[in-house]
Amino acid sequence: MDRNFARALPLVLKHEGGWADNPKDPGGATMNGVTLATFRRYVKADASKADLRAISDDQVATVYYRHYWAAVNAQALPSGIDYAVFDFAVNSGPARAAKYLQSIAGVSVDGRVGPQTIEAVSAMDAAKVINKLCDARMSFLRKLKHWPTFGNGWTRRVDDVRRDALAMVGQPADVKEVTVTKPVVPEAVEEKVKEKTGLWQKLTGFFGAGGVGGGLLWGVDWQTLAVIAGAAILVLLLIVLLRRQIVNAVKDIREGLA
């Protein structure tokens, strides 16, 4: 079960259209608003444009729920505001949509819609929040270099979002069971993580087990010890950097599955 997702998704898709591959569009090739990069992340790692064009309805719902709706915690926001933030996230990114909402709510702006943001927004007049959010969104869009090309379409979209979001205010949430298939980590990504984490384990195991044993260094002059120590420090720094990359890679995957 989820609040308003089943109601909001068709409204978003109405503006996303079907297949598009405009060279002037910074998002690149899209199908139902899903970019090739996002499709590869959630569905098929080596997907082609032809694969993207054949995306199923369930895959579309999965991408929008995981990548946008849940990313702005829309299910916890009041009716109307949830849809307005959701559509903003789809059009301009979840972090930006969250930050604009937080700015309006007067809370810390960190791009993550948490308890503080939800409490502040829930205490405000929903219609005022929606109008301020749509006004701020239009102000942002007008500053983009692609405004001359897409400005008319963006304006129509925000006008529609404002109208439909305001119509949702005070209405019961459209609580329906939404089937969202949990995305499977692409095998290629899984193998890459295993490869990197395996290397990390070998390196840490080597040093942890005393790969450079103290006994082997007994009796070595201090100049040689200094060179060995310097080399060891360099290797350890490289290991730390490698571990950080691995942790970030695994974190990105887990966040995608959260």
C-alpha cells in the first residue's frame, strides 16, 4: 500500500510522453520519462536504446517509485504536496525538489525529506506550499539555458501540476495496492563489487596478518627502515582510497534497492 502514488504516476507520465531522443535534451534518450542511464541502473546494466523503448509498465512504476517518489519521501507528505514534489523531482531531480520544499518550510536545507521537514510542511497551509513550490520551480526553469527550447512545455507542465495538486488538497489519499518490483542488482555490477571487495580483503588480510613481518626487518639499518615505512604508508593510503570507492559504490547500490 502507498499513499497517492497510483494517482500521481499517471499525471506525471502524461507530461513525460513516450519515446524521445532530442539531441537538445540534456537527459538524452527517454521512454515514458525514464532515461537510458536510469534504466541501466534499475533494470538492465547493458541496456540499449531498443531495450529502453520496450520498457514494461511494471518497470516504469519501479523506476519512478524508487528513483523519485521514495527519494523525496512523498508517501509521508500531505496530499497535493506529495504530487507537486514528486513531479518536481522527476523533472529536475529529487535533491533539488527536496531543497526547494525545505526552503519554503523554513527548515535545514540538506536535500533529504526527513521528520523535521515533514512535520514543518504538515503544519503549513497545503495550498500555499504548492503555490510557492510551483512559483519557485518556474523561477528555476526560466534560468536554464534550455528555456528557449523547452520553456513553453515546462510552463504548461507546471501549470497542470499546480492545478492538479491543489485539487488533491484535503482529499483522501488514493490508497491502492501498488505492485512495485524490487529491482535486481545487474550481474555486471554485482561482479564488479565482488572484484573490488575481494581485492580489499586480500590487501587488508596481508597487512593484518603481518605480511611485512617484524622479524624480517630485524637488524635492518634505519635508512632502509625509513624507505620501507614510507612505502608502507603510501600503500595504506591507496588502500584507504580504494576502500572509500568500494563503500560508495556499494552504498549507491543499496540506496537504489532501499
